[in-house]
Amino acid sequence: MEIDDLIAHLDEMVASGAELERLLETAVLGLSRSDPRFDWTGVYELFSDNMLRLGPFVGAPTDHVFIGVGNGVCGTAVAERRNMNIPDVREITNYLACSVSTRSELVVLIRSGDVIHGQIDIDSHQVGAFDEASVAKVERVADWLARAYDARGRGAS
């Protein structure tokens, strides 16, 4: 699925009154289908207890349903308030492996200004899988989702 088509579909869903959870599911599925390098795609939502909780995802089940801020790539992205593109996770000392096959990881924050709602987390079995184009499309979806959170008054930090 092309990202423009995904965004248009999400807009249609909002117009028909879709709940945020359904929007997250659709965004994750659309992103997952948008690139064969995306072997695991999911959303972690940030809650006021500084805990990331796994939401909708596509890929193998993970033991990392809860991740504390500061732990692993996902938690570090929130702690440092920045997106993270890790070309080779084997070089990261605090990496939390969801799969032994994962070689690169992309975490893009879903944020509205200083408020972080959560993040899109994508793992790939390829080293250096996330180029500028793939990062840009994930950022577009994250920005769209941030507006959906704002419209529903949800947010943690």
C-alpha cells in the first residue's frame, strides 16, 4: 500500500467515526504492507507511568509488551525525545531483542510538540534496512497519528 493511499484511507475512517484503536491497527497494517523490509511493525503507546505498552502489531509475538522509558531502543527514543534509526542492533548494548532475526530497528515518535503519545517501532531482518524514503513515510504516518491522538484528547507526557 502506498502511504498516500493509507493516509487517505485513515482520513475516511476518521470521517466515519472510527475509534483510535482501529486507526492504529490500520496504520500498522498499512505500514507493514508498504515495504518488504518491514518484518515487524507495531505501536507502543506511552502512559503516564513512563511505561510503553504494546498496541497493535504485525509480525511474530514479542515478550516485550511493556518497556520502561530508557530501556532498549524504544525506551531510549522516548527518554531522549528523538526518533532512532539503528542500522545494526547488534551494536547496541541495551537492545531488547524481539527476534533473533532482527538486524535493524526504526523507532519514530508519535508526538504533538512536546507531548509524546507513543511510537511506531519497525524491525527488519536486514542490516541498514531503513533509508531516507522509508523513514519519511513512517514519519508521515506518525504525524498523522499524532493528530488523531490530539483529536481524542489522549496523551501522556
